[in-house]
Amino acid sequence: MRVVLGVGGGIAAYKSAELVRALQQQGHAVQVVMTQAARQFIQPLTFAALTGRKVIEGLFSEASPEETLSSAVEHIAVAQEHDALAVAPATADLLAKFAHGLADDFLSTLYLAFTGHVVLAPAMNNAMWEHPATQENVAKLRARGCRIVEPEEGWLACGSIGPGRLANPVAIAQEIDLLGIQKKDLEGETVLITAGPTQEPLDPVRYVSNRSSGKMGYAIAEAAARRGAKVVLVSGPVNLAAPRNIETIQVRTAQEMRKAVMEHLKQATIIIKSAAVADYYASEVPKQKLKKTATRLSIELDPTPDILAEIGQSKGDRLLVGFAAETQNLIEEARRKMNSKKCDMLVANYVNQDGIGFESDRNEVEILSRSGEIAHAGPADKIEIAEKILDQIATLRLSLHAADARA
Ligand SMILES: Cc1cc2nc3c(=O)[nH]c(=O)nc-3n(C[C@H](O)[C@H](O)[C@H](O)COP(=O)(O)O)c2cc1C
């Protein structure tokens, strides 16, 4: 692979030289980009000598106008020519810049222009790492598909003990190396995915909804695209950016979600219904805002369309994957739902456990198949869970194709 290695201004910058060596030993070509602050910690000459390439340091070239013209948009060219962007050490400042889309130096501009894999290896003082601002930035970047190589616990250069030490350069190199063997087992498939909650209006300002964040569905959509599938994502209202290079249809209500799903059903070979569709809606929504009165308010709700059951009735040879969020009797409820909705597979999780499920970046699920097998995944980042779910789907798809071929 062609890897751009961004080096930030932290004590651990000297370890990036070891990372360069580890990547080269794995057969990767490395181009180093250093920030201004990084040069306070390590000389560009070290990287230039190791890579045999000029280290990129600034957004604006100091070369002559003629030379500048040939590389005037170097950050775009570098973005297009490389398969992976790794940043080690990823300082608190760089994480904040990436999370917020700032582009005031070469590395942060390159991050925005980069459409390939991004691996971030943070390193900093433990209080900086644990600060809510840093943690929110990391969560945001993770939700966007960046791989975070977590810092290790131990003695830090500042004298304190805790999480914040740069992960072992060999482990970071392995993480980057794994990207190169990206599975392409969903090539030729068209995956239709629903994600997020729906909102069912009660009046012009109020609605019934649920706590689904859409993170699980978005992670599956992005992972399926990485694995070679054409992906159509039908999303309820969420606070997530539409994934790059994925056709995303934004909907609000269960009715709108049904319509969008039915319109795209024909082209789909795999349908993954991870959305938390509201079960009830108000069929008669008043035109004016409901007024507060001292008396009890009763609102009549009707069942929303059961999209999963409807697809199950006429799915043909499409592979149908449902989701079940439960607070008790997980496996029994999941099995009942899988059978009654005619799903081929069902992903079930508890939603009453702290730190996983709704609104979280992490999840723990049971993946039930019609054959009776149950695969467990997690607790892990939703990106990792997404890969495990797709592993199961790809295996099932393969076995169904093989059965068809035998028939
Ligand atoms: C001696 C020293 C060590 C530092 N080590 C770190 C560090 O390990 N991690 C970090 O996030 N910031 C560290 N900083 C702060 C960064 O250098 C500072 O936030 C800088 O703006 C980061 O620049 P960058 O965006 O180019 O990485 C350190 C600062 C000093 C003076």
C-alpha cells in the first residue's frame, strides 16, 4: 500500500521513525507529512533518510513560482495517490482539527481531501486523553470510519501514569497492514440498509420517536461499501454526516421509510433493516399545535406499516437481515421475530445495558441464523461489530449460492 504518515507535535514523534521502519518491512511505501509542531520534536531529515523521500511540511511551497505551479495542489495529489493516511502521534490538537474540519496546515487539509482509510494513533498526557473534548472528538472520528489505535496505559513522559502512551509502533503498523487485505466479499451485491429512528408527528412541533442514533446502521453501510457492495442507505433523522460515496435517502416517518425501501427493493440483493422504526403513529395530526391544558391528554395511535414483515412476504432470493432491540428474553424474542418476519438472519442486542447499544459507539450483539446458529459479537466498537455482522452475511450468502448451484 501507499501510506501517508502524518506526524504530530507530541513527545512520541520520535517513535514515528520506528513506525516508518515497521511499515517498510511490511512492504508499504511511506510518505511522511510533518506538522510545524512535530519539527520541534524530531528533524525531517530522519524521515527523509528513512523513506528516501522529501518530507512534506507546509501547505504553501517555498519553492520558485515555476516549481510551485507543478505541485500547486500537492495536498489533493497526495490524497489521491495514497491508499491510507496514518497519523502517529495524533495529538489532541490534530484530533480536534480533524473532528471539526479545520484545514490550516498541510496535514489537516490532507485529512479533509483524503477519501481512503484513516488510522489515528493518539498519544498525550492522560488528563488530555480523558478530557471530554478529546473523547468527543475521538468518538466523532470513529463514527466517521477512522480507525483509532488506542493509546496504552503506563508511565507517560510528563511523569504521570495512565492511558495516553502511543501504542507500540509494530501494533500500529499491523493495524495499517490489515487495511491492505480489505475483504471484497460483497462485490456484485446491492445492499439496502435502513438506519436510525423514525419520527411520527403528533402536531406541527411534537413527535414520537426513540433513542436510536443510527450509528450501527451507518457503520454497516460504510463497511459494506468498503467490502465492494453498492450500498443504498435509507436513514431516519440522525446527527451523522451522510457517508461518502453512498447513496443516502433521508426520511422522517415510518411511511416515508417504507416508500423509500420499496422503491429500492427491486435492485437490492441484501436487505439490512437496522432502523428502529416507530411502532405507532398518529394517523390524524392536528394542523395547529396542541394546547397545554390542566386535564389529562390522550392521543390515539395506530400501528405503523411493518416494513420488515412486508419484505419478508415477497423477498424471493434476497437475503433479509432484521434487528431486534430487547430489554429481556433476548434470544427467544429474536428467534420469534426472525421466524415471524421470515428473516434469514437477525441481529439482537440488549438496549438496557450501560455503554452499549442506543446512542453509544459500542455494541454487543447476538447474530441468529435460520440454521439455528448463534454468533456472538462484542462488546466492541460498532465499526468492528459491523464487520462481524457482514462476515456472517457474506458466509450465509456464499452457502445459499452454493446450495442454488447444487439444485
Ligand atoms: C514538551 C511538549 C510535549 C508535548 N506533548 C504532547 C503530546 O504528547 N500529545 C499532545 O497531544 N500534545 C502535546 N503537546 C502539545 C502540542 O505540541 C500542541 O498542542 C501542538 O499545538 C500540537 O501541534 P500539532 O497539531 O501539529 O500536533 C506537547 C507540548 C510540549 C511543549
